[in-house]
Amino acid sequence: MQTKKGALVILTPGFPANESEENWIPFQQSLLRSIKKLFPGTRIFVLSFIYPHAVSMYQWYGIDVFSFNGSEYKKIKRPLLWRNVWRQLKTIHEEYGIAAILSLWCGECSLVGRYFAKRNAVKHFTWICGQDARKSNRLVKFIRPAPGELIAMSDFLVGEFYTNHHIKPAHMIPGGVDRSLYIENKLARDIDIIGAGSLTGLKQYDIFVDIVAGLRKQLPGIKTVICGDGEEAVKLKRMRRDLSLEKNLQLPGMLRPGETITMMQRSKLFLHPSSYEGFCMACYEALYAGAHVISFVKTSNHEIRHWHVVKSKEEMQEKAFELLRDNATTYESVSTYVMDDSATAMMKLFGFS
């Protein structure tokens, strides 16, 4: 595709320090790979506020990345970080001309990006990706985004942001599945239930473990896996031991994205007990891998085949048992959103064609 003149700048809290750090905000990496593939003539810059924990400039698959080690700027020193980012934006704009700025999450990246864009007559958009839509996000009143500057990742986030901040995002562009991560050959579904994500209290993986314990009473040989790492990992290992689930539940830790996808392709069900979810990329990845999804939250206004929304732990366990015991349950790929399509929609909105 041909592109308009000017650079695209991505403002983000964190970015991989090198090409091997595949688990650092995978959907962000997937988006940039798609943009580079589909719009090869576009000059892209990434400005990462907090991670890597170093002030540096480096290349990531041919993209210029500037990191500012924002963890060193506490409280009243925070504006110094924003000043440094502003200066780099100014340098890029003077040398290349910035056509558009995309800020990930409606937080401090959006705060700096919006006011720089306004000062320099540059297009600016914020991608609302999750918890930044919640009422507790106090930065929104300082950012003062216009509806046309906001892109929500899901229907749920459009409504959540409007309810909490009285501004309705004008655009909805979801994240998308990276099809290159999937194995084309059909794999044996030798895992009954899988979960994947950050092991935090918000994700409620203790419910997952309780459900496995409940299902084992009816399905003694049940095989389950939780892929991920986080603050709740020790608690989950303790629960596994106390409930004698060592033979039924694997906790392999954080795997590479491709390895997690392969595990999904081997699984029958994807259990997602999170209490809040703006989009949940893992759910869509599991659907494309052919697994059924069971969750408490619904991020889309339309029904999605093989995605089952329940209201309680008891309902989640009952639905899982029903699907596993029913010989008529089919496990086939359900295609929803693809990252190449999301990247194309983004670039069209930014004015690239």
C-alpha cells in the first residue's frame, strides 16, 4: 500500500527491550507488525514512557524506539518525564513531520500526546484498551479528549467510558488475532480446560482452581492448564496442593505467545473468570484455536459462536461440565477479529492509505 507523507508515532507505557521479549503487551507488538507489513513505506516511531528501565534509543524490527525510564520520575518529578517525551516528539516532528500520534490507554501517554498534537496541529487518537475506561481514571478530566479522538477496543469499553466519563468514543477498533501464531495441522485436544493471562486478583484464577476441584469429582481424569504469571501465582500453587490437584492442573508459568496458542489449539475449553475485561484478546485467540470460551464478562454487543457468558462460579462449572460431557460438542475455529484488519482500520483513520 502507498502511504501519505509523515511519520506515525506510538506513545505507550511500555515496549519490549528487544525482539525476544514477546510477552510484553503482545497485542501492541502484533499491531505494529501488521502496520509494517501492510504499510511498508510508513516511518514509525515508538516512545515508551516507563519500560525498558533505561534511557535509550534502539531498533525493534526496523522501528525506532525511544525509552525514557519513567520509573525514575516519582510524584512531583513526573512532569520532567513528560517534558523529555515532548522534546523527543518535537525533534521527530521537525525532522520527519508527524502525521498522527496514537496513545495506548487513556493515561499519561494520552495527556502528553493530545496537548502536543493540539499545539502542533497533528492528529491524535487514544486507544482505550481496558481499565483506563473505569471511573477511577482521574487523568481523563485533564486530558479532555474529544469523542472523535477516542478509539475503544470493544463495545463494552465504548459504554463503560461513556458511563464513567460522559464522553462517548466515536470509533471502535478491536484488537485482532495474529494468525501467524497458529499451527495449521490439527492437534489432538488432550487438554480439557485452559486459562491464560496475568495471575492477578482481578482475573480471579482462584475461581478457576475451585472449578477444577469441583469438576474432578465427576471427571477424575480432567486435565487443565493455567498459562501465566503474576502476584497470585504462589496462592494458586498453594490451592493446587491443598486441593490435591497436582495431577489435574498444570501451572507452567508464562509461555511465549506462540506456545500459549498451541496449548489453546490442544484445549477444549477456555475458562476466563475475570471480574472485569475491556476486550480479552486471549478469549478471541482461544475461539480461533477452536476452543469454547466461558466467561463472566461480555465485551461485544453481538453474540459470538462458542462464547458462553455465565453469571456465577456455579454456572461456569455447570457449563464446563455440560460441554465436556456432551459428545455432540464440536471444536472448530471461530474467526472474529484479525489484527491485519484492525491495523488497516487504524491507518485509514489516521489518514494513511
